[in-house]
Amino acid sequence: MENFTFYTPTKVVFGKDSDRQVGNLIKEQNCKKVLVHYGGESARKSGLLDRVFQSLQENDIEYVQLGGVVPNPHLSLVYEGIELCKKEGVDFILAVGGGSVIDSAKAIGYGMTNDGDVWDFYAKKRQATACLPIGTILTIAAAGSEMSDSSVITKEEGWLKRGYSSNYCRAKFAIMNPELTYTLPPYQTASGCADILMHTMERYFNRAENMDMTDGIAEALMRTVIENAKTLKVNPTSYNARAEVMWAGSLSHNGLTGCGTDGGDWASHQLEHELGGMFDVAHGAGLAAIWGSWARYVYETHVERFAQFAVQVFGIECDTDLKVTALKGIEAMEEFYRYIDMPTSVHELGVDLTDEQIDELALKCSFGNTRTIGVIKKLGLEDIRKIYQMAR
Ligand code: NZQ
Ligand code: ZN
């Protein structure tokens, strides 16, 4: 087991009606003015936003609002948010939505507390030294941003989607009412489940050893998400299935399933981020589309790990030839994706990649041929190009 630091400062308030506590939770933060940040129409339509405003008013909390966050959130709205917060004297941000809204809130928080252009952090030019405090009301179980240290923003100029991680942006609290996710379209529910699985799979596929505890948590989490994603396909208002998936979503990306690993692989995420930036696909669906090709390209370099995945997550009998077992595990994962109507190729995402587009994706993903991605197998520009070709 490798050395690690496990840090999860976020207070989780989970369960039915938990969103009604928002005013009280913000009051504990002793702030002067709140930005309520949200996405398109879903939070307004469901009545959630009205309940939030009511709870703030009941607690005499001043607020301003900024909606319009889109999936794969845009840098331009982040700039707009920073301007608004400066003008209004905002000192706390409440994100009402999913990963995109929370990530946009985190970026605004960085912009409020650091001089210069906030994009510098995402472009890896310098490090942030602070972030405004953030609270969240989660409306989709997926990205795990409610407990993670990350935020992912898309710069429209060049369609660059880039992540930035630091503990400063970790949410002060996360309100998680599984009932809020009943209104999700089935595609978003499934895409969220794919992303949750991938946050643990990225960590699970690593090269560290002796991680019985962490492996056990990770395998239980993956089995739980798979079972409950299947339930949600036929019964989208199963409270228990929504609750299992929502809690798994946070635990999958708060660091727990990575304790003692070497950090994990993360190549699939890097490959997807370029697809998301250029073609605006749903993040989890993009991961499902790429994962099988990544797995087939790399599995022989750590066949034991892929065989363990097959046996522990899908109950596949171990063959004397571990490669056979490993491949059965990859096939089982893809069969599951198909069952929940997730794509297993980029074509099924609605994108038919040209050779030129593959070159551009590979160049962007390798930061202009200056870095490799992944730890199961280190992937350079040529490897990345081949995986996009396999996945097209
Ligand atoms: O904008 P609205 O109308 O709210 O619609 C959203 C959006 O269209 C809708 N939605 C959300 N809650 C709903 C709902 N519709 C009906 N009922 C509800 N209760 O769902 C759509 C997707 O929302 P989004 O916030 O984009 O989803 P998700 O949570 O999957 O976030 C994706 C973003 O997070 C990034 C992704 O790259 C992507 O940009 N990630 C962030 C991470 C992090 N910060 O730690 C890690 C992840 O790996 C990921 O990269
Ligand atoms: Zn993800």
C-alpha cells in the first residue's frame, strides 16, 4: 500500500427533504451575500430553486442569482460570475445542480480570491492560493464534484476542456436528496452511473499492491452502482436505487477508493475530456464510449488486475488463462453499458470522427506531444491516436 492523505472536509446532509435545510446550513457559514448558481431549466421547473430562495429569505440571507450553466461549463459564464460577485460583494456560492454547475461555482470562487486570469489554473500556468467557500445542492449523481477537489471548465476559444484540482475548492457542505434526481432524463441517469463507475475504475486500475481494504470498497461500490443502474432503467423513481447511486457518486470521487493506490490511471478521463471539449458530449457517455477501446489496448500490460476486476465485479469464473478472464470482464462491462443504453463507440455518441479530427484530439490530449497519460500503460501521442481509432 502506498502512502496517502485522505481529506474530506465536506459536511454531507443526505436524504429526503434535506434541501430544506439549506438556509440553516448557509447561516452557519457567517457570510454576507450568496450567489445562487444554477444551470438551465431543471432546477426552476422542479420547484427546487423557489424552495432555495424561500429558505434563504426565511433565514434573512441576502443573495443574487446566476443561471445558465451548460454541461461542459463555459469559461465565459465563469468570467460573468466573477464580475457579478465582485459587484455585489458575494462571499459564498451555492451551486444548485450537477457537476457542471458545481465546477462553474468553484471556478468563480477561484476568480474571486486570486488575482489575474482564472484560466491560468486550468492551463496549468500557476496554482491558486484560495477559493470562496462553496455549498452545493446536488441534482444529479454523476461527477462527484460535491466532494471532490476538482473542477473542469471548457474554454470556448479552441474548445479546450481542462481540469484543475486543489483542496481550496472542496465544498463546505453537500446537500443530497435522492428524490431530486427523479426528474432526470434516463440518458443523464445512465451517463451519471457510467461516470461514477469510472471514478472508481480509474483508481482501481493502478499498479500499487496490497490494497485489500481499498479494493474491497472499490469492488463493492462498482457492484452497487451496476445493480442499481439496472434497477433505475426499469424503475427510475426507486428511492433506494437513487440513494445508493447518489451516495456511491460522492464516495467514488472523494478519494476513498484511491487510498493507497499510486493515484490511478485516469487515461479514459483524459481521452474523454478532449471529446467533451470538441463535441460537447455528456461526460459519462463519452467515458463509456472510450473505455472498452482503452481497456483492450492496455489490458495485457496488467492482466492480473483486469482478471481481478472480472471476477470480483462481474462474478466471472477465473480461467487458467488470465487473458481470457480479463477479456470476459471487459466484455461484461460493455454489455452493461449497452443494457443501460450507453454507447460503446464514438459513433454511437453521434460523432463520426475523421482522421484529421483524431489527429487533433490526440495532439490536444498529449498536450502537443509533451506528455503521456495513464499508469497501467503509459500512453503517448501514437497510443492515444490508436485508441481514438479503435473507439471511433
Ligand atoms: O442545466 P439543467 O437544466 O439543470 O440540466 C442538466 C444538464 O442538462 C440536467 N440535470 C441535472 N439535474 C437534473 C437535470 N435534469 C433534470 N432533473 C435534474 N434533477 O442534466 C444535464 C447534465 O448536468 P451536468 O451538471 O452537466 O452533469 P454532471 O454532473 O454529469 O457534470 C458533468 C460535468 O462535470 C465534469 C464533466 O467533465 C462535465 O463537465 N466533471 C467534473 C468532475 C469534478 N469536478 O470532480 C469530475 C468528473 O470526472 C467530470 O470530469
Ligand atoms: Zn468523470
